[in-house]
Amino acid sequence: MRDPTALLGARLASELQETIEAIQQAGRAAATVELDQSSIGRVSRMDALQQQALAKRLLEQLLLRQRKIEAALARINAGSYGLCCACEGDLEPERLGADPAAVFCMACAAERERPE
Ligand SMILES: [Zn+2]
């Protein structure tokens, strides 16, 4: 017997673990410049600041991903997983296969991505 929601839930749980580890790494990278500020030259400091800005942006993306995964896991617990958050229709299995944390069905996602 195969329960697709249980399989996707397991994928979400392991992705959450990976995301949390990546957040800790990015957090350290984003904090590095503050620690090293006095010990490095001006050019390498600009470089380090750029690296830090990238790490901060990555960190924001990862935190967003973490929230999305946690919300999907909460929907599994609540029994509302696999339903579109806009039209409450079923999410396409291939959409959940591509992103188990997907929130909207293809039609609603396309609707939202369209410019005003
Ligand atoms: Zn929808």
C-alpha cells in the first residue's frame, strides 16, 4: 500500500531538516564580516561584504522555504494537505511531486503570477 501524502510528508520532513542546516550555515556566513572587520584589507572587505549580502539573501530565501515546508506539514496534520489554498480544488499530483510544499493549484498559481 502506498500513501502519497505520507511519502510527500517524508520528503517534506527531510527537506525541512536540510533547510534548517542550510539556515545555520548561511547564518554563520552572514555573520562572518562583523567578526573579521578589523583584520582584513579594504578590497577583501568589500568582497566579504558582497559575500555577506549574498548569504543574507540566501538566508531570507531559506527562512521563507522553512515556513512554507512547516505550513505544508501543518496541513498534513490538519488533513487539508493537497488542497489548493485559493480555490480548495485538488492540487495536481505532478505539482506536489515537483514541490511537495506547493500551496496553489496550477490555475491559481498562474493567476497569481500574472501581472496586474
Ligand atoms: Zn486553485
